[in-house]
Amino acid sequence: MTDSLVILDPTDEQRPIVSRLAQRPSRLAGTLGIIDISKARGDIFCDELELLLAKQSTSVKIERFRKPTFTKPAADDFREEVAERCNAIIQALAD
Amino acid sequence: MSRLPDAGNVSPSFTLMDLAEISCDFGQTFDHPAYLLFFVKKDCETCTLVAPVVEQIHQTLSAHGLKVLTISQSNKVDTQKFIKDTGLTTTILLDQNLYVSDDYGFDAVPTFVLTNETGTILKTFEGWSQNSFNELLEKSVKILNTKLTQFETSILVLPDWLPGCASRVHDPDTARRLAVRRGDERLAARRIRVPVKTEKDEFEFLFNRGLTDGLPVVPPTEKRVLKMLDGTSRPATDVVAHVPPNLSPVTVEKIAINAVMAGCRPEYIPVVIAAVEAVCTDTFNLHGVLATTYFVGPVIIVNGPIRHDINLNCGRNLFGQGTRANATIGRALQLIVRNIGGGKPGEVDMSTFGQPGKFTCCIGEFEERSCWDPLHVERGFKVKQNTVTVFAGEAPRAIRDQRSRSASSLATSLGLSLESVAHVKLHGMGEVLLVVSPEHNQTFARGGYTKDTLRERIQEVTSRPLSELLPDPNCEKGTPLSVLPREWKTSDNSVTEQALSQSFPKFLDSKDILITVAGGEAGKFSAVVGGWAAGGLGSSAVTREIQF
């Protein structure tokens, strides 16, 4: 179980506190994560994507992740692991 | 205040360990006709004195079904010493985390709780009272269907009344821990669970969610916020103000949360509350101060004895870094404007340049080094009253005069320097804050200059013919016609011939030259903090008394 700290919301609570979007990288570098959300044949799509990206850039390291189901949001642990290991991600979403 | 349940209520159930680390339940099943709970701690004289009486009850009435549980707030070793000193042979249970004591809610030990066979309370009392004890005894023998014969001798050696000792639940840090466990009703704010894998995560979390001013903030845990709330007697649910630009209500609790984030100590929170009240007035016009492209922010000036109570800097390095009260009070206000009011750069905050004072700007007046009435006295308060004055100000700028020996010369110097506030040709301005250093103030004291004399001299020195102040081909900036007296203007919105030769001072009203004395005792400089738009269209300084 993830350790957690409880803090009190310092805002007026009119809106949920959301993360700000990270800046989109201008080029591929570092570690790129490919997340398969477990839709049918999503794994095949991600495999093809990985091959294409590897050809396009030999300096980028690719890491593969797979959510257990597409029907639920990613668990905290999963998100934290991806965020720790990757500089950017591609998430395969649609059918 | 004691929350010990009265007779007729059900006693809270619990599970505690005894000295042999065997678990003992109370309140799940009842196999005795009556129970006596005796709460104690070591180093409580009264507990030690009355323990033999409790022992006697145990010896006499256990055979009739009374179960005596001595519940100690001390650790195992101290409890064992207490047992040795008092000779108690009852069941001894350890309430080291004080949850059971907190559930029973008493303020003092010893505390006695007598219950019947279903856990319903028959009698309670705290400390020692002969009468209360007699009553407890009476109820015990009644419920046990027996008679008393052997007690009188030992009871007679005890006074009619003895005070208890404070229950350990009131130890400061313990009280807050227990309040968090109880879900202290003072804390109504939404809880946010921050996943923490490394020690930096909670700081990054707060950064990533736009809740900081760019510097790390102290994570506002429940315990820290409860501690902050101890700094004021105002209820946590009090709505202090509605904060622009969103006009969101800010409670004392929300102020405390942001004050924790800023790094305030609890004794600073009354100052922060007063500052929030002051900036949220129509007179101060925080919305305008925030939304303008000009670069002003609230400058907080504190007067009164509180300056010393909270070690607020009034002297050397006045506007600079290093003093916690100065740094964090101003910062708390800015975080409230951001997090509650929604005033963020790039959104409603349209300031072209901003300025460092928008991180924090809080100073104290050096009243003890001034020959004049302090700022708050001029503004209608008594010298011993604690106040904040908020002023919409630029960053401070230096006025260097290390040569003037006479008050008249120094006043001339300050006036000439003040003409450059905002723009030399911009006259008829609104408020300005002049911070006179102690050395400069001494020069005025020697020359018998009052604040009003200084103001008059500033206006005199800055007065120029209107013809020099209007836009011209060389410099299209000038004093706007809107600030000129009506009689100087023509019907077609120009100026009359006669007006051109009239002298017009820098400030529309000399009373708008706010003067305070502060800064280090060495240095023949003063500081000017320029203001924003005048009066009804802009912002005017507001002074509020600090309430505790």
C-alpha cells in the first residue's frame, strides 16, 4: 500500500485540485512509456508502435506498461511507477 | 472542558493491555454486576492518596461482584512504580496512547466511573470529593445488594476535597494528536490524501497543483492546522472575509491552512486575520490591486506591542529577508489571495512586472525610535492597540541623503525625491508611503519638524507650474486633467490660461503622504513606497485592529 500524507485543502474548494499538465516535450528523449490499456488487440498496436519508434529514434528507451483493465482509472501505484520511470508516455486509448 | 459522560449514558467501550500484556475488553460483554473504572497517572499526588481507598473497595466489594479496573495514563514502568507505591491489587490496564482517556473526555485524574452490568454509567467524578465518593459507594453497595461496614476509618484521613492533576490528554502535542483522531470539528476543510514515496513528494504535489507561490510550502497537515488554530480564539468556522477576485469566503480555518503553508507560527495568525480583513474591504480594493497591470501589492505595516510579542522586525534589513514573522505573515496573505481568492499571475493578476513584495511584504513600525506619533495613532487608534495597516505599494525605493543636517534641508531632499514616484510629471497623485529611517527621524526631531510640517514641505517642494506638468511634444506623459481642480478646466476639456501658471503639488492631498519610522539605526536613507491609483478609483490604505 502506498504511504500517504493527509493535508487540508487550502483553496475555496469550488473546483477539485488538479495537476497541471506537464509541458509537452519538443522532441523524444529519455524514457518513453507505452501504456496498453487492455483493449482488444491494443497489445498488437503497441507492439507496432514500439517498432516504429525504435526505428525513428535509437536514443529513446521504450518501456511497456499494461493496465489490468480499461474499465477503471489507473491505480495510484501504477501512475506513480509510470511517472517515476518515464519522461513522456503514449497511452493507447481507443478501439 | 470536560466531556466526561453523565450518569445514564453508556460508557465508551475499549480494549487495553494489562501489565502482563494480556488484552482486556470492556463494553463487549459484561460478566460483573458493577464496574469501577479508576483513571490515574504516576506523579499525581491525589491519585496516590486515594488509591488505598480504591484498594479497600476492591478488597471489600469484589467478592460481591464489583470489578475494579485501574487505568493508567503512564507507561508500563511508571505504572509499575505507582502500583508499588500504592499497593493496588486491582486489574491494571495501560492507556499509553490515551485514546480511552480521550474517549471518556475527563480533564483531570483521578477520575472515577461507576457502571452497572450493562455499562450504563451510574456515577462519575474527577479529582477527589468526599461527597461524590460517598455517593459512588452508596450506589455500588445498592447495586451489589450488600452493606458497608469497614470503610469509615480510611476515608476519614482524606480531606473533603482534593484537586486532581491534569489528564495527560491535555499535553499540547497529545491534545492535537487526539483531536485529529477524533476528527476535530474545527477542521471542516476537504482532506487530500497525498501519495508519498519519497520525502519530496508532498512538496512536489503542492507545486504541481499550483498551490504555492513558487517556493516550497509547509504541507498543511491536520495536526499543524490545529496547532495554528490555537493562536486565535476565533472559531475556526468564522467567515473572516470574501476574497477577491472570486469573492470566495475565507474562514479562520482556511486562513490557518494557508498560514501553515506560509510557515507562520500560531501567534502570527491574529495578524494574518486582521490583514485579510483589511485587504478585503472596498476601500482597499484588492481586486483592483490584483488585476491592474501596475506592479503593486499589499504592504502590511504592524503597530502596537504585538510587534515585540512575535519578534517582528522593525529595524535593520526591514524589507529584507531573515525574520520569520515578517517573511511569513505577508506570504500567508498572498497565498490566501492565490488559493482562496483565485488571484494568480497570468489569470486575473495582470501585473506587467510584479515585484518582490508580492511574495511577502510585512514590516513593523519602529515606534520606539520615532519622535512622532506612530502611524496607527495618527489613524485614530491608541498607542497600545495592535493594528495592521495595509497599503497598495510598489517595491521600496531608496532616498539617499547623507548630507542634510537641518530638518528643512532633509525635508526638501525627501520632497524632491518623491516627485519621481511613478513619473516626475505625474502630479496630483494619491497615497504614498514614506518610511523614514531612525537617523533621518532624529534630524527632524532636532529641527522640531512634525509629520505635518514634513508633509507641507514635500508639497511645497514638489509644486510646479501646471504648464510644466502637462503633456508636450517632448514628453507626451503628463498630469491628467481629471485630477485638476474644476475651475482650472475649460468646458471643452482643456486648461485655462490662468491655470497654466498655477502651482500644482505632487500629491492631491498632503494627508495621503503616509509616514512611518522604521529601518536600521545606522544609515541616513529613507525609503519611498509608491502607491497606485488614488481614492475611489483605486485603493486607499486601511487600518484594522488585531483581535486575539
